[in-house]
Amino acid sequence: MGKKILIVEDEAAIRRILAEPLVCAGYEVAEASDGPEGLEAFRRQEFDLILLDILLPGLDGYAVCGRIRQKSQVPIILLTALDTEDAQIRGFDKLADDYITKPFSIKLVLKRVEALLRRTSPEPAPDWIRCRELTLSETERRVTVSGNEVALTYLEFEILLLLLKNRGRVFTRDELLSLIWGYDFGGGEKGVNFHIMNLRRKLKADLIETVRGVGYKIAKEN
């Protein structure tokens, strides 16, 4: 689902000029035609960014920005024909994030929206687990070795993930049976050995070590 953008602008033609390219770019767009309507829309639902005109009927953009800032840090870009330094400073004093003067280039607006959303979006948690030439993505359930993707079965992936997340720890075969298969697995230790053998063959990398008489581990990297 695309990011949600609220346009607060009293001129319908300008709302249309802004809304259509934003929708084409993959954003969800809501519109408000005056200050009070903009505040009501903000209260009803969450937005990822607000495009806010300054010269609005009912309540001007400075006042709307100030009230929103009492409740939220949602990114706000002010849109206005007021291009004086004092007008811009007043907007930043109200904690707006950016300022675009009219007439504007829609390409510029799209780029400024994209850049502001990129700066204010939280960084995704690192997903790739790396160990020597091997990388594993838990969310994508992908494994690569030296850049080449390796196809693993569900159980092979789960064994590898467990060992990678606990590098240096030795897992007995019983522990692997319990954690990966569950106690009702009928294959026993031979089943564990079989999957480890297949993992080693597919990975073509000497990562999984046998600790004689105990079980398996992936060693910590120095």
C-alpha cells in the first residue's frame, strides 16, 4: 500500500494538479479545501506527509501547522505564493519541514515529497545474516553463497537459520529435533544427519562443523 498524503489547498485546480501525479506515482491522496477541514482529516486518520497551503480560509496554514505539531511529527511541506524570507522563516518557526513557492514545478514537488519521505521513514531492521561467503535473508527466505542463490527445503533453511543465529553454540541432535521438527518427528537422529549432509552439499562451504559425540555448530567468526 502506498504512502498516504494529505493535500490542504483551497483552490480545486491546484489540488487536482497535485493529486493526479501523486496518485500516478503510487501515493494515496486525501484532500481538504480549508484549514478546519484539513485538521479534521488529520484527526480522522494517519498520514505520511502533508502538503499544506498557507493562505487558507477558516484557519491559515501557519495555524494548521502549529496545531498539527502539538500532536504529531508528520512531515509537512508548505505550499504558498508568499516567497519572502520572513514568510519562509515563519513557516520553519512553526516546524514545517520544507517550503515550496507557487508557481511550482510538479516534478520538483514529487522529488521533494520523495526525498522528505525517505529522510523521515524509519530504517528497516537489517535482515541479511552474513557468514563468510554465505548470506541469508530471514524475511525473504533466501540464501546465497558467493552471490549465487541456493535452493533449500523448509527444514534445511530452519536448521541453517538456527545455527547462524547462535554461532559458536553446539546443538545436540536431540535439541535440533526438538527445536526444528518437534518431539513427534519419527526420523530420529538419522534424519538430522541426513539434512545436515544435504545442507553441506548444497552450500558447498565448510560452515557447519561436527562436534564429535555432541552435535553441530557454526563457528563464530574471528
